[in-house]
Amino acid sequence: MSPTGPAATDFPALSAQGHVTFLGAGPGDPGLLTLRAVEALASADVLVAEPDVLGVVRCHARAGVSTPELTVVDAQSAAAGVPVLRDAVNLVMEAAKGGRRVVRAVLGDPGLDGNAGAEMLACAAAGVPFEVVPGVASAVGVPAYAGVPLRDEQGADVRFVDARTASDRCWSEVGASDATAVVSTTLDSVAAAAGELVAAGRKPDTPLTVTVAGTTTRQRTWTATLGTIAQVLKQAKVLPSPDGHQPVIAVVGERSSAAQRDQLAWFESKPLFGWKVLVPRTKEQAASLSDQLRSYGAVPHEVPTIAVEPPRTPQQMERAVKGLVTGRYEWIAFTSVNAVKAVREKFEEYGLDARAFAGIKVAAVGEQTAAALVDFGVKPDLVPSGEQSAAGLLEDWPPYDPVFDPIDRVFLPRADIATETLVAGLIELGWEVDDVTAYRTVRASPPPAETREAIKGGGFDAVLFTSSSTVRNLVGIAGKPHNVTVIACIGPATAKTAEEHGLRVDVLSPEPSVHKLAEALAEFGARRRDAAKEAGDPVTRPSERRPGARRRRTTT
């Protein structure tokens, strides 16, 4: 069921006190939200959540949802005369008593993580109806992403311990047992928790894993024993650190052994795990590419390098669209998603829809353009069977035949800077071509200063160049990528442009396809990871290379 459909708001009538949904947002990966959670978020009037949780759930709420700031003022601030800000219970109760649908989102699961129970009791005491949408608990989800199964075919008990509130009796019981212990604590308190278990009877050589930022692309896991964890974190230069307060999940027991985790660490072993990848395309163009990069463990960062604007003189486009309706054309050829968008906007301006294409053959230069047409309601008659380019389109384009083709004219809406390859090829096949500027491409505005500094300072692990113009425009608006950044290009022409700008090309796509380009980058990352492991070196990202290890770029 779609969260935006009618069923998403098909709820019982609200009482005068409103309604509260206590919702588990999971341990950090937005993909772990349940379908019921997404449905509840879509119908919320008010969304109450800590900032890190809000970032996970906000995109599923409707545009007009209220997100009041959730802040608890400490005693020092109150003594200084700072106005007391509302805490979670007050925010939730105030909105619910106003007859509004409230979603109170918490990290992990409402019943196992945090203090949602106290807020539920407040609702019950005030007669405010509420429901609970379970989420993936941190103590369960994080070990799964770290490659540490909590149980196997032999069974065994699992004990969950919150080190912040654990009593001496709790430590004694867990320490005296052979159960797998899942300990919620902080990075700088792990060694103390390990000491409690050893003092209570656990052997110092009991395996232990410690995972920080679990289920996110910042996840990092260390394998040690109860007796060596302090030394391991010190040698890894993790502690001492100002980030020592970060929450972690530690799993104690034989299932945390290094040998087993090496085989089961599926998440952190993704080929581009944690790589920050620059995607210099518009958000609409980059969506599917960014999704693919995320599947490889990367963190895509979209930076538009071009902006699309209407043609300076729209009359030619207007005549061509009218010609579509009056039967002037046998074919219309779309060479980009932007061309589809330009024609669609002109159709909407005239009150037309996809039915205006009846009787006209439609060609698309590639899969993404074809997908944009299908979204418009038009199924293309021709998509290249080979290379997705103007040349590939010409390979499959039929020559004009006066016997079978009543009309010899092709409508070609395209960018103002498009090449003449397709026009020349169609003319050679016997077709007349109306080559119409449907949109103009101009250089986009520079990205924020922080992004520009990351590009020039080596903050990105890789950049994907999908055309020569993306190379020229990115360098023009943001500067040249640092020499530790992996440069991936979609084809020889793009690679040549990159080299002309003094960039070393590390990855070349085997086909002129953005998805093949992302796949090639993932293969590069996998080879790099394997080489580090074979050499006995730690697996690092390109941006983590030390200055002395940087390779020099060749310039022309």
C-alpha cells in the first residue's frame, strides 16, 4: 500500500485528545523503517524526534508537518535565566490535546531503546489514545550489520544489558553465565563494561566486538577480547577521543570471534563502504545513480554542474509541438531526459497529454530517457539495442522508405549544445529533420563553500564524470578535485577532457552507461580492498591516504 494513497489517511476519527504514535525509527539505516512506520509518518500533523532520528524519518512525512524542536535544558541553563524549553512529554501532550495526530519517533524500538515507556504512561494517565509501531532495536540491528549473529543452531541465551543503568546484580548474573551478552554503552566506557564482566566471572579471552554508528555508512567494528579491548581501541587511535561519548553496541561471546566475523561482515565489506562519492549531475538525473552507489555502501553527494533553462526564442519549439498534433512528423527522437521534460512541459502548457503521440513513432536514446517517457505515458518504439548514444540510435534507425513511410520528417527536440551526429545520420538515411532547441544548458551556480573545500582538499573519495561538460563545469564552479580522489569517467572522450584538466583517470566505464560507470567504480573499490587485505594493510578509503602516499598526477 502506498503511503501517499487514500489508505494512508484512512484512520478512525480522532478523539478530542488527538492521537499519538510511538514509532521505532530503527538504529540508523533509513531502509530499516517498517511499512507501517512510513504509513504513520505520512498522516502525521506533528513529528517529535531528536535531530538524528528526525533525519531518518522526515522525508516520509508530508510537506506541512510540524517538527517542534526537542530540547531539554540543563540546570545550569535554567539558573542562568534561559527560558525553559519544552521536553518530549510536554510537546507530545500539548499537540495531542489539541486534537492532532502526533508521531513520536525514537531511535531503535520504542519498547527497548530510550525512555518511550514514560511518555506512554503519561498518555495513558491523560486519557490520550496511542499506538506503538515497533522498530528494529539497536541491540538487534547493529550486530546483524556487524556480521555477528546472536544465535545459531545450537541456541544459547541472549542477554541485553544497558551499561548506563546496569546494577551489580545484573553484571554478576551475566558474568556468571555463558550467554551471549549484548551491551549498550559508549565508546569510552567499553573497557569498563568489559572489566565488570571479567570481575563477575567471564574469562578475559572471551571474544568481543564493538560497533559504533551501526547500520550507517559510518559504521566501524573492532574485534578483540574482554581483556584486550582497551589496548585494541588505543592502538587503533580511537581512544582517547572527544567522540568517546558515542553510543556503541558490544557483543560478548563466541559468536563474536574474529574468524567468524571475517566471513559474515557483509555490510562493512561492501566495495565502496563509507566512500564519499561526488555525483556532478542534477538531483533528478542522479537519483537512480545515487541509489546504485548506496547499494555498494557509498555515500553519494549530488552537485549540479549544469542548469536547464528554456530556449531564448520559444517560437520554434511551439511550432514543432503544434506540428506533432497536426501530423507533420513520422518520428520524434528524444536524446535526453531533459528533452522529455521540455516537451512534456510544453504539452501541459497547451493542455495536451500523451495521447497527442498517437500515430507517431517515438525513439529514446537510452534506458533513462525511455523511463522518463514511460512515466509520461509514452512507450518508445525504438531504444538502441547496443550503445546508448546517438551513434547507437542510428545503428537501429530504419532508412526512410517512401512506400511504408507516409511522412519523411523527424522532430528532434534537444539541447542548444548538442552535437550534429544524429542530425547528419538521419539525413543520410533519407529523413528530413526539424532540429529544434528545446532547452538551454548553462553552468550551474557554485556549490556551498564547504563542498568546494572538500573537492579541492581531498574530502571526496571519488568523483563520477558522466560527460565532458561535467568535467569542465565542475572544475569551473568548484575547482579541480584533489589528487587522492579517484576519478571515474563514462567514456574515452570524457576521460580525455579530464586529462586535459590535469586529472588522472583511474576508472573507465566499459560502456557509455552511468550504471556501468558506477559498477566499474565498485569493481575498482573491491580490487583495492582485496589488495590491502592481501598485503596485511588496513582497509582505508582514498580520502584517508596519508600525504606521503599520494600519487602525483600527470598534467598536460
